[in-house]
Amino acid sequence: MSDENKTVKLSDKDKKYWTDRINSEVREKRQELQRAIELKADKQIKKEYKKFVSTLKLASKLKAFKKASKEYDDFVKLKEIKEQELKNKRRKLARDVEAVYNRQAAIHVWEYLNVYSQESYDDVEHFLERICRHALNVELKKSTKEGALLAKMDAQKQKMFDAIHHPKLLFKQIEFERAMKHGFLNMGIVYNTLQIANKGGE
């Protein structure tokens, strides 16, 4: 007796096998057919594209669009060329400023200018103004009454520091207070001796 008509129930393992096998066979055939379609499309695309554009009545609009796109691209290209020319000119002039300034900076011991980090005009001008202000302050300290007083104050302050840090400093409280008051007066500062009262010897 034949078993050809016998009902068979597939196991989960069999179902997975046949599912994978079917997917594999179909995938390979689909890829083959898809490649064939793409090759045919390559041969027909130019002709079909013209018909497609014509059918949609886009030919004149596309032509105008192409022209406008070229005009824009040409403009951008020229703009980039002009931009580079101006950038090169700016860089050259910035280097000229840098060279002249840095020669003086070496003589006067000023901070050096680096136009690679400060290439814009505003940056360079801000840098030069800062250096000028510093140089002006130095000059004013030498030539003005205020500058002379600052120098005198610094010298007096150093004398006072030297005195109070002297290893053999021996003062009575009243003498110390008087010396400090006199030292401050030499700097133009009115000092109330009560501020240091009872602090000697601590």
C-alpha cells in the first residue's frame, strides 16, 4: 500500500528550512530580473526622459531653470574669486603692519603682533590701541606729578617693608607707630595711628 497520499504535518524545523530556501531562491531570481530591467532602462532613459519632459510640458521651464542655475553658479564662482583676491590683499597689508610694528616692538620690548590670530582690522587696531595705552601710561608715570608720586610711594613702601622685615627690628610701640605714620605721610597718605595700636609684638 502506497504512502503517497498520506497527510504530513511539517515540523517547525522543516517550516524554517523551506521558508529560508524559498526566500533564497526568490531573492536570487529577483536580483537577476532587477539587473535585466536596469540594463534596459539604461538604454531607453534618454529617449524616454525627453518624452517624459515633453508630456509634462516642462521643456521651456527646464531650459530657463538651467540658464538661471548657470548664471548663479558663475556668479558664485566669480564672487569666490573676488573674495579670495580681497582676502589675499588684506592678509598682505596685515603682514606689512605686523612687520613694521614688530620691528619697534623688539626695540621697546612690547608684545609682538601676530596677524594670523588677529587678521581683521578691528582686532589689529584694538591690539595697537592696547599697546599704545600701555606705552602712554609708562610715559605719563615718568612725566607727570601723579607719576612722580607713584614712584615715591613705591619707594617709600619698599623702605617700610624692608624696615618691618628687618631681622633686628627693635622698636617701642610709640616709636613704631610714629615711624609708620611718617612713612605713610611720605606717600601722601594720612594714617590714623589707632589703626595699628596694640598690634606690635603680636
